[in-house]
Amino acid sequence: MSGRVSGLVALVTGAASGIGLATSRHLLKSGAKVGAIDISTNLKSTCDALGKEFGSSNIAYLPCDVSDDDALKSAFKETKEQFGSLDIVVNNAGIFDEDNWGKLLKVNLQSVISGTYNAMELMSPDKGGVIVNTASVSGLSPLPFCPAYSASKSGIIAFTKAMKNNLELRGIKIRINSICPAGVETAMVMNAGKVIMSMPQPIIAAATASAGELMKPEFIAEGIMELITDASRNGAILMIEPDKGFTYVE
Ligand SMILES: NC(=O)C1=CN([C@@H]2O[C@H](COP(=O)(O)OP(=O)(O)OC[C@H]3O[C@@H](n4cnc5c(N)ncnc54)[C@H](O)[C@@H]3O)[C@@H](O)[C@H]2O)C=CC1
Ligand SMILES: CC/C=C\CC(=O)/C=C/C=C\C=C\C=C\[C@@H](O)[C@@H](O)C/C=C\CCC(=O)O
């Protein structure tokens, strides 16, 4: 799979908000069909609005908790059944909840691994496909105010690199990449402020020190689209920062 996404079938998790919503819009605008997965009650109105703008037959409303492996598998299958193929998967849903770190690991890391295996099962062996996993700069440089979150994102990066080699060695024509944004202006960051404020003062200071200018979700969606459409990108880790823009890291 390379080049144009027009006519292809994509699946995006965390599609109701922030980076997932911006990516779904970008994919629809480029002529792809999108299976939109999210746990949020906002997903219905989001899909209705996207359907009005881009055609209701191009978007599938798939309410699902990505931490439930069986439910996630069903939503992947439903996307292929509705649209006839599965070519692009963006494993993007995530939470920022250190107090519930067990749940965080399931949503942020387990769902990326199970989403990748689902994609491998459903993508065409001939045509192949592309997977993009949303990590974070915290997966490259772990942050003291979110140790479990950082671990989940490091896990995504390690999984993506290892799976790239695994797929290549087995001759499977699926590319797999990861995106690592710094702070983005989404509900996740807006809600994190009050949680961080309840942490010990030195941790608040560390969080404040690492916070830079927030980027727009649309900018991150552009990075995800680059990883989808540029056939030379496989096993790529794309860091996105407000001051430096896009940087591919080893
Ligand atoms: N906002 C930021 O500064 C950054 C965010 N990220 C990552 O980007 C991804 C998207 O986050 P944002 O757009 O920022 O946040 P967001 O909060 O706007 O969007 C996350 C979406 O995931 C959904 N979600 C959460 N738990 C779910 C579950 N169990 N099942 C299905 N859907 C679920 C939410 O309902 C929401 O719609 C996450 O993986 C996050 O860790 C990475 C780097 C920076
Ligand atoms: C710093 C970006 C690192 C990682 C990005 C990421 O993957 C997820 C980030 C999630 C939450 C980040 C929250 C950052 C908050 C900062 O703005 C701190 O300055 C908040 C500190 C105190 C709160 C102050 C207030 O709300 O009044």
C-alpha cells in the first residue's frame, strides 16, 4: 500500500476527539472510508457530522472499548464487512490516568498490540496495508509526572520496531510506523492539568517545566498521513514538536 488513500478503507481508534478525529477527517477528505472506533458517547454525533460532510456511506459508527479484546476484534471485522477491505489502521485511543495504571496499560498498549494483530489478520496478503500507532515523546524520554503513561508509550515504540522486523522477515506486505507528539491541544491535556495539580509540588514543577507550546491535532494528523502515504516509511518513529516540527528518530 502506497501513495493515494482514495478508495481505501481505514480504521481509527479514539476517533471521537483530538488526534483521532483530526486524522479521521483527513482520511475522509482524501477519499478514504473510515471505521470510527471510540468509547465516548460523543462518537455518534461525531460520525453524524462527518457523514454530513463527507457522505454517510463513507463512515462506520463503531462504539467500542478498545481494552476489550473481543469487542475490538468485532469492530475491526465490522469495518471490513461494511467496506469490503481493510487497508489502513491507526491505533490511537489513549488515556492519561496514572491512578488507574492497569486500565491505562490496557487502553494505551494492549489495544495497540491487539489492534495490530487484528489488522494483520484482516489486511489483504496481496495488497498489504499500513498501521500507525500513536505513542508520545514520553515514550522516547520518560516523564516524571506520568511513569505508567511513559511506559505504555515506550512499549508502543518497542512493539512497532520489533513488529516491523517480524513482518519483513515473514515477507508480509504491511508497513508499521509510530508517531510521537509532544503536547497537543486536546481534551487529554486539558483534563490533565487538574490531575497534575493534585501531585506533590516537585512533580508539578517538573510537569510545568516540560510543558511547551501546545500543537493543533491537525498538525499531528498531517504526520500520520505522511506515515500512511510515504511507502518508504516502515518502522519509522516520527517525533513531532512545536519548535522543531517533524523529526524521524532511531
Ligand atoms: N494530547 C497530547 O498532548 C498527546 C497525545 N498523545 C496520544 O494521542 C492519542 C490521542 O489522544 P488525544 O487526541 O490527545 O486525546 P483525546 O482525549 O482528545 O482523545 C482520545 C480518544 O480516545 C478515546 N478513548 C479513551 N479510552 C478509550 C477506550 N477504552 N476505548 C475506546 N476509545 C477510548 C476517548 O474517548 C477519546 O475520544 C492518545 O494515545 C494519546 O496518548 C500523544 C502525544 C501527545
Ligand atoms: C508535556 C507533553 C508530554 C507528553 C505529551 C503526552 O503524550 C501527553 C500529555 C498529557 C498531559 C500533559 C499535561 C501537561 C500539563 C502541563 O501543562 C503542566 O504545566 C500542567 C501543570 C500544572 C497545571 C496548571 C494548571 O492547570 O493551572
